[in-house]
Amino acid sequence: MTIAIDRALYRAPSLDTPARVVESTPPRLVLPGVGSGDWGLRNERELGFFGEPVDGPAFLAELERSGLRGRGGAGFPAHRKWATVAAAAGPKVVVANGHEGEPASLKDTWLLTRRPHLVLDGLLLAAAVVGADDALVYASHPEAVAAVERAIGEIRSAGLVPENVRLRVHLAEDTYVAGEESAVCQSINGFPAKPTSKPPRPYQQGVNGLPTLVSNVETLAHAAWIHVHGATEFASVGSGSSKGTALFTLTGACSSPGVYEMSLGRPVLDLATAGTMAGTMTGMLIGGWFGGILTGDHSALHCCYDAVRAAGSGLGCAAVTVLGPDDDIIEIAGELSAWFRQESAMQCGICVSGTNAIARAFRQVLSGSHDPAHRHNLMRWGTTTPGRGACGFADGAFTLARTAGAELARREENSSKGVLP
């Protein structure tokens, strides 16, 4: 990262912190004993993974019935991405995206270091379903890369890698935009890991110009689970539009930050309680830094894609930072805006000028300027510019501008009424 934000509020928890399961959630990815040094391929095979051969069309139908949505950020229906690549002619590629450039998230790195075999089972499953003979794990965390390389050696020695599949690890750049799917393909192709203009999209032309399925590692882990347990069981928890469980990374005003598995559709309060929330929730960042800042007590907000979107944010990678009474919303926004400015790929004008302008506005506000133009500009940028960048990165800065701009408006209104902040 080009800018380090060192306050504990922002940091993802240590990888040594044990992952947990929120009460009443059926454990699927976080299991007793996972994280111990003796968990490995034998345990996964005892659970049924690396089992029966797959019928591609039948599994695509099962994937659709499951309602699994991508866990990387966009929440796109998994079966549609898989089916599109499967329908393409000629050689194809599948990529397990475990880059995790989101600083508030740890769940992908936890999976790659603690259950790498499960991810590899999902990756090989995807290769079989879409008809790919090139399969890669894309990651930047050194411990994750080492764990996956060891796991590949184990499954290869066990004869579990089809002879026609080239299975390998690609070491990614440690920048935020390097995890965007077109940047993933660019990096694997030997170029800087920066997003490209669309079309074509990776499912059309990706790695080596071939149709490429880029899927988040958690999505692949759930796909492997569905192959063993079925769509009905997977969808037995969750909400109407958000099925199954998900891995959440909890940080902020709580005494037990970490990775938690929780059924989708449950209130944020359940997650915060599991993490022993300290005091009253005064706001939160949800979906990582990309989802802006929701002010006020949102503990009753349900963790499903539709509900979080309706609240003005996005579930994204399911990283949740709880804010308490001691956390200043505008100060946080100022620090995050500086990070967005420096993490820009610097490839399109709207991103370069937008992230610079947003960071400058917050800097002036924090320097003591009460000019209402700052609030007006932040709200305008946050509502009129999303979707205009070459990739989605700038939208995170625009969401931050919109949500923190609303907080400025609230403070201005209170000030005019003589109400203390």
C-alpha cells in the first residue's frame, strides 16, 4: 500500500486471531480445528471434498438453485459467470482471486492459509465445469502464496489434479486495484496490474486472450461445499436474495475483532455482539472502505445485498468496521480520502481529478474551513459521478464523499439550531 493508516480502527485483525462462527450459524467454512497445524488434505477428504466427478451442466443448474452470489464484492450470481465462460468455444482459464486489496478484509487470506485445499477443490471444480485447462490462484499475501503452493504439492502428489489441467499460483502486486478482474488478467499476462477499459471483459478475453472465469476464493469454497452438500442445504440459511453463509471481517469498536462466519440476512448487531461491541454504535463502514460511512446506529441493518444497498452502501467483501462515540466520522473520511487518492490507478481523468478533489475538500474541512461549498461539492460528486470511471475504483471515493457529505450536512443543520455536535 502506498499509504499506511495505522490506527487500530482500520487494520484487519491479525491472521493469528482464530476465526469464529456467529451463534446459530451452521459452520461451513469455519470448522472446529481449522487453523490448527494438523488440518490438511486428509481432513478435507474426510469431509467429502475432492470426491465425485462433476457433471458440468447439472452442476451449473445446482449452482443456480443455490442462489450463490460472488463473495468478492459485486455480489453477481455465480452461476451466470460460470455458465457464460462454459458456453465459450475453445481453451479457457479459471482464476481463484484471493488478492484481497481491501485493507479492512482478512477473510480471503484466512481461507487461503487455513483452508487452501477447499479453495483448490472449488477451483478444480470450476475448471471441470467450464472446460478450462489452465487454473491459477492469484494472491499477494506471502503466507497465502506459501500455503497454496504447499497445498498444490499435496493434491498433486495425491493424484487429485487432472492431467490436462495446469494448476499454479500467481504472485500479485500489493495494490488495491490489482484485485479488479481485468487487472488480474493483466498481471497474469505480464503487464502492470491495472484495470482495462471494457469491453472486452475477462469472460470474453482475459488471460492470454482466452475466455476467463475470475472468481473470488470464498465463492469457490462455497461452490465446493455445494458440490458436496447440495443447493437445498446451502440455501437453507440466508435471506431471499442472499443465500448461505458468508465470511465477515469485523474490526473497529469491538474487543474481539476477527473473521466470523455468519448466515446472510442476519442483523449487523449479531455480528457486533459476537465481536463484543464496545459501547453504542455511532456508525460503521460496511463492505470495506469501498462502501462509504453509514452514520448512526445501524445495528438492526440486515446483512444482505439488497438491505445494505437500500441503506446507501454495499455488502461488498463483508468487511464491517464498527464506529463508536470516540470515532470522528469526518476525520475518518479525511484519512480514507487520502488513501483513495494515492491508490488510484491514475488511468482516467475522472478518477484522478475526483479522488484529488475529494481529498482536498476533506483536508480543508479538517483544517477548520466551514465553507458550505465543501459539503455541496462532496454531495454533488458523490451523486453525479459514480459509474464514470474506467473501472469501479473511483466509485468508492464517490460513495465516501456522498455519505460523509451527508454527515457534514447534519452537522451544519445542528450548528444552525445551536445544537452541540
